[in-house]
Amino acid sequence: MSPLNQDRLFPSDPVQREIARSLYAEVRNLPIISPHGHADPKWFSEDEPFPDPAALLVIPDHYIYRMLYSQGVPLEDLGIPRLDGGPVERDPRRIWRLFAGHWHLFRGTPTRMWMEYVLHELFEVQVKLSAESADHIYDWIADCLTRPDFRPRALFDRFNIEVLATTDSPLDSLAHHQKLRDSGWKGRIIPTFRPDPVVDPELPEFESNVLRLGRITGENTASWQGYLRALFERRRFFTELGATATDHGHPSAATFDLPRTRCESLLNKALLRRITPEESEQFRGQMLIEMARMSIEDGLVMQIHPGSFRNHNAAVFHAFGRDKGADIPTRIDYVHAMKPLFDRFGNDRRLSIILFTLDESTYSRELAPMAGHYPVLKLGPAWWFYDSPEGMRFYRERVIETAGFYNTVGFNDDTRAFPSIPARHDVARRVDCAFLARLVAEHRVEEDEARELAVDLAYTLPKKSYRL
Amino acid sequence: MSPLNQDRLFPSDPVQREIARSLYAEVRNLPIISPHGHADPKWFSEDEPFPDPAALLVIPDHYIYRMLYSQGVPLEDLGIPRLDGGPVERDPRRIWRLFAGHWHLFRGTPTRMWMEYVLHELFEVQVKLSAESADHIYDWIADCLTRPDFRPRALFDRFNIEVLATTDSPLDSLAHHQKLRDSGWKGRIIPTFRPDPVVDPELPEFESNVLRLGRITGENTASWQGYLRALFERRRFFTELGATATDHGHPSAATFDLPRTRCESLLNKALLRRITPEESEQFRGQMLIEMARMSIEDGLVMQIHPGSFRNHNAAVFHAFGRDKGADIPTRIDYVHAMKPLFDRFGNDRRLSIILFTLDESTYSRELAPMAGHYPVLKLGPAWWFYDSPEGMRFYRERVIETAGFYNTVGFNDDTRAFPSIPARHDVARRVDCAFLARLVAEHRVEEDEARELAVDLAYTLPKKSYRL
Amino acid sequence: MSPLNQDRLFPSDPVQREIARSLYAEVRNLPIISPHGHADPKWFSEDEPFPDPAALLVIPDHYIYRMLYSQGVPLEDLGIPRLDGGPVERDPRRIWRLFAGHWHLFRGTPTRMWMEYVLHELFEVQVKLSAESADHIYDWIADCLTRPDFRPRALFDRFNIEVLATTDSPLDSLAHHQKLRDSGWKGRIIPTFRPDPVVDPELPEFESNVLRLGRITGENTASWQGYLRALFERRRFFTELGATATDHGHPSAATFDLPRTRCESLLNKALLRRITPEESEQFRGQMLIEMARMSIEDGLVMQIHPGSFRNHNAAVFHAFGRDKGADIPTRIDYVHAMKPLFDRFGNDRRLSIILFTLDESTYSRELAPMAGHYPVLKLGPAWWFYDSPEGMRFYRERVIETAGFYNTVGFNDDTRAFPSIPARHDVARRVDCAFLARLVAEHRVEEDEARELAVDLAYTLPKKSYRL
């Protein structure tokens, strides 16, 4: 029997708890729609066993190693590879023990809830994680991983995933997606078009990326029109392999609607590396409008994920590279930043934009009022640091009264930690049921409406919003 | 029997619910003080029947049509008039059906609670609103509207409104207020002096408005002194007809205390339309100080409503004009912006400023600390998008510990939807009783204090704060 | 018997209340660690009786007089001394009566809870405070104050304070700390090094302070190196008398890492009063990096308290001076501002920075993500206006999921109101137990973990974080 309490995350008030249980019964077994995330398609195309507990559950999870790092554990000791190839811990069991010995640090965090679900529901571990139980649990999981029912495709089926979207560079050949499609396996795994590598002039690889984009598509990407044609062609290619959405991870939400000559000049400067930070911001902002224009043509839903100061820790960045738990949210403005895009396409019903934020102060002030008005706009769920019980509750409390439920799009797990996908959806479903239970208990919605809403939030809205 | 639950908006915890019920019993029948809103005085001076359900409840309510618009319903289909006179839906029944068919969109919004109160308490509709019941309810309400007890004055009396303030341009003749006064009817309806049309140089009509102000008052409003005298004279006129307050809806909270020569020059530039946006900001900011100075003289309470980016949707603005649900809040600074005004008059006990915000992040950071110190400052209630159960609760939780209850002013309904006034006050009273019930249940205030506070918030504070 | 309810601040839900009671039983009698505050060491070195109820409880408490001032009570009537020596109320009984007559203003504020604890638990007053009981309570307290068990040292012992840190200028001789040390009394009272008077060029006394610093240390503080040596020497002196921490109260969180020639030039300009506001900001920001560097050497924990607009009310400042309840929080950026410091020392495990904020919007957006990553960073508790039940709950809800409990440092009372110290710690312990009780009741942490966490938050974390 799992040590997880069946009422976890439900309010303790008996009236609300009873309603929450009843709502959750309607959604707990619904298929998982995962329209935004960072799973590796290779797992499924090759269907190899996952290597070991540390490589599966610790080393790739920046929520985990950032917390240990914040408490003084060197990243090397956790097996995070150094860019200079310098020595790091190679023994997965030692990494696992180090993690287990710091398990108390995660009290009160969502990582704790996800990991417990993975341990007790997925691997059916019967003891609690601790320094003492570390070896036992390590062996138990390692043993599971050798079994066929813990291979990626088997887990995908067991997780009841109806569709899983990955996030991919326009330069990616999508070979694994192609291979998956050719394999005859029925799991639906689709790519998402994320053009950041070829639209952000501040990346050191921008020039080579754009030239590669040209080679891939046979377009002259040094010209503005060729560059746009190449992008549109790659979108077509992604769509062929099932993509229904694009994704844009910009430092800000700035959009620009510049004259064509200015666009040409910016691209030119960018390729010659003579572009200023302000001009790079303009270029990225212009590209959001270009992408919106293409979305109107090809029907891809447009996701915008702005506001992260990437690689804030210079030393960690130099030693370990990108995405090492050192991205920090910044204050962000949407009202002025998005106006050029809305002025151009804000009322075009063919376009659908899903907007995310890392600045909770914008929920009620900017995002909900905009989503409650503009036909093109829907709000993505509580994102990243806010993909947590308090974070999701705060999101609902600050967004719904102005935007309504139907201008939101349900849950995204947004994870590269594949085994945690059911855990994350379960937390989200429970938190939404708890929120709805309060509304019912306070006679703010009827129970039959709440039942419908619970299903909409867990299943219908993500499916519909992402045109799946 | 009304389908509305008598415990709506009360906490489900039995201890808190019992206290909330008991507090609510003290305030539910108190007269309504409506010191800030947008009712049309003509309704009461002419006392004609309201035309039809759509014209009464849908077409004028931007909370309603913004939500439908956000989900793809054209504003034309809702009967919103186009500026170019182009065709829009004219059949109120079809508009009502369209609204009813989208009723689920309002789940979890305050509009839902207000409308249900209007349907079930005011019109005593016995069935729930839906696509199926739309026609029945339409006919039922249409029938009510033909009856004398649904005429404006009868409703005013039935609503138990002790005083209702409208919001009026300084160019308004206040003919309806005069007519009301002459009619002998006892309902107290008073104007509020809102000088925006003659103090905002960025309005296209600024110059003609200022000249008209001059004609009305016999002053030379092209001169700074004449312009100020004209404004003071209009304030006097409003006061004669019962006004106790002014209102100022500026894009920011900026105040300026400029030398007289600079003021003269700014007015000059504004009238010649040679004023920059920065200078317009200075002019408006200067006018807040001028208005404060006049308030010290004539005793009018000064309301400031800053921080809305008006008419954010360019296409909607061009097709339909102002106030079409496309105003979006912006981030705002009060600490630096209000300093010139506070430096000048912040300690003058004759002055009373009621400040509002659309930026909830300022509640605890700026507004409560300022209101808990400056003798001239009180905080208006949760405004506009935050006039909702979660919005009002958040306001209390973030404001009261620093500002106390007595630096707030109770509730404003701020509505042009006259039939919803009792609904809005009822929601506010319930939410305040729920908040107080938690304080009592957690032994943070005594029950007898909570009783007093409930009455203060519902009745005493608005009456006193607005000098009614 | 005290009129205080034993369950105050606990949730009313019976499940949560029971857990909260049980957690609180573990922490209520733990010794008080007070690692940051503004007690006067003279009280303890001289151990004189406190003069009278008004001088003890009203006149020094800006939470109290700011509220009364906001409601129109002149500061003079509360006995606040004027800078010009003008007449102010001298009769402590009249001041006490004035305070008591306005007691209702504090409903819902933390001041109310603290004062009630002081009255009923410390002084064992049996009646509630009101205009009617004012004289009786005044006499009762005045009588207590004549007794030996109400002298400062007796109270210190009775309060079960294990360690109390004061906050002191680098120019302070620490004579009272020395005298305390020499006295043989066992109470542990330690200084904190707060260099603001000699690092902020915008203070009018900056130049004379820096010269005095030179005289005290025998260094030439007009030279950059001499100035730094003098500061380091004073830190050494503070450390000798027990200091374990520094504190920095800057207007912003800006840090700068400038070339040495620029530092020399800024110091030079500052001493000649030819420094611009931007340069002053640079100088202060540079000094944070210098202080961090010294902390790595001498081990002092570094506290940063940024974001207060000091003395916002010009008239009050001119009439009464600093710290008169007119400091207002401002919006603040940490992500860009702290980067130079983190670039330099963010990964140095010898350094420990405790960061505070007055801008709650930064809790989840900036502070928790940074503290959950940077090894040098911990978050101070909810500060100043947020040192309140709702403030502390909001802090936990917005911080813990990302930073975890162990990147926070427990409670600071931060007070100059010595008799209220147990009251403040009691409120914090209750609020933390209530928060933990919800986590337990919702099966988010286990009860045994919550027990450990309650003790960590109340005792272990402050002791460890401040290296006590």
C-alpha cells in the first residue's frame, strides 16, 4: 500500500474535503494531455531502459540540484557535467545517497510531492526516503529499471498519456519524431516549434544557426524574405510531424512592428554581430509579430514564455553551461510590450496566443484583464516556480474572477522529468479540485458546474486550446 | 423562493460561518450609501421605464461584453453601437439569447453573482439562466419592466439607497440633478465633480472643452488664473447641487508642484496642441495639486483613480469608441508620484484624499503604509477588476494590518448597472463579514468589535469619509 | 487569568487547530533568539527602572503614533519631541489616555496583538484597554515599573532571551556593551555592525562621520585604503564584543564592482560633497561588495535591508526628525541589482547574506528563486510592515515552495519596544505553527517533520544563520 495519503492537498474542512474528493473522482483517471514539456523524443523512439536512479531522477532535475546547491552541495558531487570535462561524481549510488541525505530540504516544496508520487506510486517503494533508506530504495528502483514495464513506451502507456508535446529547435531534424511515426507504435508524441535559436541575436550561435537554417531549407537566410520563408518552411515541416504549436522563450514580452527596411537592417546587423542589445530586443519583438502572422496562416497555436533572466550565476554558467537552476524571474510589463502585436492581430480569431508569466504581480493587473478581453489571448497555467500547490491556488484566486476559467488552458507539466508527469498532473488536478471545492462550499458555483469545470481544466481545455 | 443560497460567500468552516451569519444579520438591511458610481441622473429625473432586458442588463455592462468578446463573440452581435453607424444587432431578445448561451463563461466571476442576485432577488426569476431558459426569463423581465414598481425611482426606494453619487463632467449643466431637486422627490442623488475632460491635454477635445468651460463660467480660460477660477466656480456650482466630492481618473498618480510661469506655459501649449506627452503628464499632475488646494477651500473630498491604460485595443477603440471593456491596468508608483502633493498638503487636516489602485502589489507596499501615516489619506475599496470576493479579501488581507480599518472608506459600487447596486453591496457586505468572521474565529478581534466594524464598513465609514 | 485566548491565531478548523496546538506546545517555551533588533544596550548596562507607561509603551513606538497621526492626532500631543524644542505634551498620563481613547484604530493590526500580550501577560492587567480603563491601567503599570522584577535585566531573564543583538553605528564606542561584559551579568547582549552612517554619502553628516571614523581608528579615512582599513578595524572591535553580523539599510539593493580608481574618486567626491545621487548609489553599492569581502575574512554574517524611502513626509521630518513613522516602502529590483555582488562572491560558501524586502511582489519572483540557488543567500523573515499574521502567512505561502524552509532564517523581532519582544516571538511562533498545521492537515508534510520545523523556525535556524 502506498504511504501517500489519499486526501493529500485537499482542504481539511470536512465540507470542502468531501466535495474535493468527489470532484477528484471524476478526473483522477482522465488521460493525460501534455501539450508543453521537455521530454526527449529519443527515449520513446529507441525505448531503451533508463540507466539508473540518479541519472533518471536526480541529475537531470534542476529543481533538485538547485536546492542542494543553495545549501552548499557542489554540483560536481551531484554528477552535473562540467564544460571543461573536469572530474565530477560518476557513481550514481553516491549521488543518490547525497540526494537522500538532504531530503529534508524539500519539505514544503512541490519537488517533495512529485518525488514521493514517483517513489510510492510508480516504483511502489514502501519505505520513506531518508539517508538510512537510500541504498535500499536505490536498489529497488535500479531493479525496476531493468524490467520491460519500466521502459519509456511502457511507462507512456501506463501513464495514460493521450498526447505528449516535446519542444524542439527549428534546426532539429525531428529524426526521432519521424522514427516514432514510422515505428507503428501508437503513442502520440508531437514536436513543438521553438525558434529561439534562430531568432535571438544575443545567442553566440545565432549566425551559424541562421546559416544552418538556410542550408536545411535551401533558402538564403541572410535576406529578410529568405529568412522568413525558411522559418515558415520549418513550421510546415513540424506541422507534418504533428506539431500544433510554437513556443517562444524571450527575456521580455516586447513586441515590435517595424518597417521592412528596418527588419532587413536588423537581420543584417545581427548576422554581422554588430547589433546592440536594444536592437536585439527589437529583432526578437519583431519576430513575435512575424510568428503570429505565420500562425494565422498555418494555424499553429503560439505560446509565449517571457521574463526569465537566464544563467544569472556567472560562475555556474561558465563551469556548467545553461539550464543549471540559475534562471531567475524578472519583473515584466505586458501592457505596453504586447500592444504592437495586439494592434496588429489582437482581434484576429484565427490566431490563438497562450501567454505565461513568472511575475505573479501581473496575474490580476495585466494578464487576466487582457485575457478577459482580447479574442486571441488565453493564459497558460502557473509556470515553473509557481507550478506548486500555493502557486496554482494563487493563480486561480488572482486570475479567474477577471478572466474566467475559459480564458485559461488547463495544466502544462513543462517537465523533462518524464517519470514525474503523472505526479505533476495529479498535483494539479488535486489543487484544482480543492479550489473548486471551496467555490462550491461557499455557494459560488454549483456542484454540477464544478464537475464540468474539473474535467475541463484537466482534459478538455488543454486539448482544445492546443488544437489537439 | 430564491434559488440563491443564504450562506453564499460565507466560509464553510462551521465556526466561521456561524459568526459570519450573525455579523451579516447586523448589516444586511442597512441603507445603501453609494458615494461613487456612474448611474445616469436622467433615469431618476425622468423616471421612464427601462426599455428591455438587453438594454438594461447586457448592452451597458462592459464586464459582460468583454468576456463574450474575449471568447470570439463580435461586439456587433451584442448590440454595441458602432461609431460609423454600421449595422449591429437590434433585436434585444437575440442579444439576450446570445448572452444566456454563454452564461457558463462567467463561472467564478463576480458578474455571475451580481446577475444571479438581480435575476432571483430583484426580478424573482425562479429558474436558472441558460440557453434553454433564455426566452422565458427575457419575457419575465420584460414584463416586470412595464410595471410601475420597476421604474427607476421605485427601485431606488426599494433598494433602500440613502444617497447615490453620480459622476459628472464640469461641462455638464447638471440639468437632471436640478430637475430632481425641483421635483420634490425625496431620493438623494448628488453629482460628483470629475474634471478630467478639462484637465487632460491628451484628450482630442481638450481645447474645445476648456473654451466651453470659459463660456459657461464667463472666465477667460485661456489664462491660467481664469482657468483656475472657472474650475473653482464649477466646483461651487456642483456643491450647490449637493456634491461632496471630486474624482480624478489619471493615467498615473503623478503630481507636480510647478512654478506659476510654468503652469501658464503648459496651459498655453495645451490649448495650442503643442504639448508633449511628458508635459501633459506635468499638467495633469499640477492640476491634482490645484484641485487639492481648492478642496481645502471648499471642502470637497478628493478621489484619485489612477493607473488605467484606456482603450488599449486600437481596433475596438476605432470601431466602437471609449469604455468598451478594453482598459487595462498598469503598474504604478505612488511613493514618488504623490510626494509633491503630500509635501504641499499631506498634513493639512482640512483635506481628505481617497486613493484607489488597479495595481494590487501597491496595497501593502505603498498604499497601506502611506494611509497609516498621512492624515489626508484614506484608501478606497478594491476597485474595478478587484471588486470581487477574492479581490476584496486580498485587499483586506494586504491593507488592514498596516492601515487599520479606519483608514479605509467602506464600499463603492462604482457601477453604471443600476439594478445591480444592491447585489454589489450585498457581495461586499458578505465578504467583509466573512473576513471579520475569520478574525473573530482566530481570536484576533472580539465579536462585539466585529459587529461594530461590520456596520462601520457597510455604512458609517462611507458616509463619514465622503462627508455625506 | 489573562483575557487572551489560548488559541489565538490558530485556524478555526478543528483538525488544523488541534495540530497547531500540539506544534505550539513544542515551541512556546523555547528560549528567545533575537538576532536583529534595536534595543538600547544602556537599559541593561544601567538597569534603571523604565520611567512610565507612556515613555515605555507609546512614545518610542512608531507603529502606534503613526496610526494616531494618520487619524489626525498631532505628534506633539503624543509627546514626540520637536527638533526646535517647541512645546509638546509632557504629562505621560495624558499621553496614555490619548492612546487609550484611540485603541479601536488598532483593530486587525499586529500592534493590537503585541500590546494586549504586554498588558495581559507581562503586566497581568485584568481589564481591557479603553478610554474608561486608561487611568486604572496606567496606575497599574506605573506601579509595576517601580518593582525590581520589572527592571530591564529582570525582564530579560524572565523573557528567557538567550541572546539579543542590538544595532550600532561604527562610530559607537560600544561603552554599554563593554560595561555589560564587565558587569558579570550573564545576559548575552551583542552589538551588530551597521555602517550606514559612514557609507552613505547622502547623509548630511557623512563627511564628519568619516573623519571621526579616522580619528577613532587612527587611519586616514580620506584615502580609500585607509577608509577600508578603518572599517575593517571597527568590525574587529565589534567582533571582540560579540558581534556576529553586520547590517546594511540601503535605499535600494544596488551593488557595484568598480575599479579601484573609481572608488577612490567617489570617496573623494563624497567627502567634498560634490557627489551626485547616481554616484552616491554607486558608492553605497560598492560598499556592499567591500563589506561582503570583509565578511569572508572575518566571518560576520551580512544582513541587507533595502527599499525604504526614508522620511517621506517632509513636514514631519523637518519638525520631528528621522524615524517618525514616515518611511514608505518602494518597489525594488534584486535580480539586476545584486548581480555584481553575486558575480563576485555568490558561490563563496564562507559568506552568508541574509536579505530582507519591503516589496512582497519580490518574494516569489526574485528572492525565493535566488535563495533556492545561491549558496551565499538566505532570506530574512517578513519585515517591518509585514511582521504580522497575514504578512507572515503570505511570506510562507510565497517563499517556501521555491526556497524551502532551510533557506530562511527564522524570526527577527526587529524592535526597539523591549517589553514587546516575547509578544512578537509568540505571534511569530503561533503563525508558523498555524501554517505548518495546514501543511500537515493537507498531508503535505508529516506531523513529525512539522514538529522539527516548528523548532527549527523558532530556535535552530536563527541561532545557526546568525552564527550564534
